[in-house]
Amino acid sequence: MIAIYKKELSIFFTTIIGPLIIGLFLLINGLLLWSEISQINILDSTYASMDVFFTISPIIFLLFIPAVSMRSFSDEYNLGTIEPVITKPITTLHLVWGKFLAILTLVVISIIPTFLYVSTIYLLGETVGNLDLAGIFGSYIGLFMLSSIFASIGVFASSLSNNQIIAFILAIIISTIFYFGFDLLSKIHALESINFLLQEIGISYHYNIMSKGLLKLSDIIYFISVSFIFIKLSELVIVKKNR
């Protein structure tokens, strides 16, 4: 698994993929949060907060993480390297884990520079230090957890098709359904009797709680469980395709 992980990371950083994704993520966030061309920039806000960052980052990741993960297995299928890889002394599950963790590492590396935003807002406030650091810490954990689900969905979508574009679109659709879809379904009057259940299935319900700095064990278990489910589904798809 470690060999696969290192190989995937090296591909990200010896090609344009890694730097491009990290650069675009930081550029878009920078323009939205700190530029006067944006209506939601932090400098025009009436109070010191990172709320805007934690609101827009999941939406950016809805596109960026599928873009990173779409080649995970689609490339292996196209190049015919999937069979040699899975016949090596490594389980298919370890193969999936290696690719998943490499994607998640790239996402974490792209998030780390945004810690600078926290220190900047901390110093820019009318009262220096008037910032909810505990809430921000919880929000970063929530963003990491959300990224893990998107990464597992991206790997799963890539395991379904040898076409990277199809894998990319599938990952966006599934991620969007989990992030927005169940929350929207819960607002339908005909489903009122199960609206809370539908909310709990969706990502946004748990992410919004963590974005308030509330770290509940049930939310952490949710993120870990959903990520594991898609990782396991990826393994089953690959095994079935290569019987």
C-alpha cells in the first residue's frame, strides 16, 4: 500500500496535476476571500470570521477532487496495467487505500496554506485575537472529513469506467447528491415524516455541525463510515472487473 501511495504522490508532483490543483484552489479562494471583485470578501465583512472560506471550499472541492481522482483507475484500465498491479503481492483493498490516501494528502497540502488566512484575520480584527479559534479548528476537521468522502467517491467513480471524463462527471454527480441532494429531499413536504433521516444521510448536515466547532463522535463516525463504504465498493468493482 505504501508503494502505491508513494507512486501516486510522485505522479501528482512530477506532473502538472498536483501544483495545478493546489494553485487553482488557492487562487480561487484568494480571489473570493480577499479581492474587491468579490462580493463575499473578508475585508468588507463586518466581523472577523472564516465562515465564508468554510462555505465555499466544499463547493470548490466538488470539482477539484473529482478532477484529481478521475485518473486513479481509469488510467490503469486504459493502459492495461490494472491486472499486473492487482496480481502483485498486494490486496485490491490496499491498492484502493493507497490511491485514496494519495488524493487525500494532495487535498490536505492544498488546505495547509490557508492557515495563513487564520493568522491574517486574527491580526486584522478591530480587537486583535477576537476570533473563534476553537470553531475554526473544528471547521478544518470538518473540511478534512468532507474531503475524505469526496476522495473516496472519486476513487469509486474512477473504478467504474475507463473513461476519465465519465469518471469525473460521475464523481461530481454522486458527491453533489450526498452534499446537496439529501438536504433538498428533506425539504419536500411529502417526505416530511423522514426529513430528519434524510438530512442525516447527507454530508451537509454533519459538515454544518462541525463548521460550528462542535465535534461530535456521531459526525466523525458518519464521515469515516461513508468513506469506507465507497472504498469498499471500489474494491468490489475492481475485483469483479478483473475476474
